[in-house]
Amino acid sequence: MIQSKKRWKIDRPDEELVNQLAKDLKLSTMLTKILVSRGITTSEQANAYLYMDETNLHDPFLFHDMQKAVDRIKQAIDTQKKITIFGDYDAGATRF
């Protein structure tokens, strides 16, 4: 068997905080462990994260050449061309 030269370091969230958030928010401890691991430590932060609305999102047109991308997608739709979407599979792991 090949032995890894690296060791995983798994953070253990504060169990008292996890249990308190789970109780306050009426959520599972599994979910609150994930929230605490992401740095969310208050009910207010958890609610803002879990029940986000569009007013909390950044304007996508702040990206360079976003209008060009929108125009190109519209053109593809209008001419019934296929559109391929590429994405970063682990983008959800980003910490805020």
C-alpha cells in the first residue's frame, strides 16, 4: 500500500456552539457543523447565509466583458446554437 506523505488536518468545530446554533435555528447539528466550519458563529450570520436574497449578491456586470458574454449567449439562443457551460466543480468550497 502506498503511504501518503501528507496528513489531513480536520478542524473540529466547537460542539457547544454547534449545539446552540442547532437549537436556536431548529437545524440539524450536521448542518450547523458545516456552518461553524465556514466561520458562521451567530444566528444572524446563519440566517443571512441560508436565506440569502438577491440584494446580497454582487452585480455580475462587474466582471470584465460581461456584456460581451451576455450578447454572445443571446446570439447563440437566437440562432439556435448549442451552448457549452464550463464550471469549477469546487467553487462552493470557497470561504466567505
